[in-house]
Amino acid sequence: MQLGIGLNNQLNSSYLPLDNYPELEFVYSIVRLVSSYKGPCMRVRRDNTVVDIPYTNKNLINLESLIQFVGSSVGYLVGWYDQGRKAKHSFQNDPLLQPRIVINGQFNPDGVVISSNYLLVDSAWLADHISTLIIRENASSINSSNWFLSTNVPTSSENVNLGYADSNTLSATQFGTTITYDNPSSNFPTNTTRVWAATSNGNNKKLYLNGVVVSNN
């Protein structure tokens, strides 16, 4: 199972959300989620110039640096730096496949789909959402309460949860609300690669399967 997580808004906690998950496969986010990670957030291209964009001391992407670098040009996402211990950085060196993330001086933090050979942006995944959780998994077995990510912080409304509630139900909890998706035919097949995304803008939550909305509240 591979785990990616994206948040557009830092939680109001004194520690970072993924500090207690040392075995994460990868963590890509415009928010620093692992306190031990001190590297840059992402790599961005303007024309033929490429730079790394850092985090601020408040653990958010340094938008001032990003906008200043791009200026009146178009900014393209070359790739994400992995905050996890395995350093699975994700870069796309083909300019034709690099998504635009700064247009007319505005940052557009699009959702990211990771595949074996390209980095592709689906702008519907993150636009106007407070958070997006992205999971790429290929489970060999699916049991009850088979969670990919489950946090336990003192403020219950800040917890996030994503995974299989049972063999034919995917469940996602973000900011106090849970939505589910029941496989309409039978149990989810095992040993099958799926990309799940759960988005939240505070009021509306959505679940995506391979880029298609399958549930919302």
C-alpha cells in the first residue's frame, strides 16, 4: 500500500499530524506534515529555469517565494519532495506532462495522481478544498477496519481516517464527518491497484475512485 496525503490547511495542533507514522511510503503536501523533514516542498519550473520551493517557519509552502519566482510567467510543477523517510520524491522531467500551478500570479494547488511513469494533475481533486487525502493501494486482503490512515489527536474533530470499513465499504472521516462508498456489485477485488481520494472543504466531503466521484455528503 502506498500513502500520499495533501492538506491545504494546517491543523491547529502543537505537533505535526504524521510524526507518529514513520513507515509511510511517501508524503507529498504543500503543508509540512513530518517535523523531522527539513527539505523543500516542491520543484517548480518557469520557462527554462527550475528552483526548489521551501516551507515557511509555519510549515506551509512559501507562496511568497513561489509567486516571486514565477512572476508574470506560468509556473509548472516539476515534482514533489517526499517528507517520509524513504525519500520517494516524484518528478516529471517531460515539460509536456508538467501541470501548471501558477497562472496570472495565482497559486492553483491541484490534486496529484501518481502513476508508474507520469505525474498528472486532476484539478477537480483539490480546487477549493481544505484537505485532500490521496491513497494508492493494492491490498492483498481486505478486512474490517482495514485503515490506510487513522489519526488519534486530542481534538477529535481534527482526526482523519481513510480505509476499508469492511470488504465492500470504503470509509473516509475528515473533520468530524464520515462518508462511505459501498461497492455496488460485490466485495472489492484484492491485488488490484486503486487510487482513492477524499476531499473536504469544511462542509462538503467527496470520495473519488480513480478520479471519479463515487460518494459525497
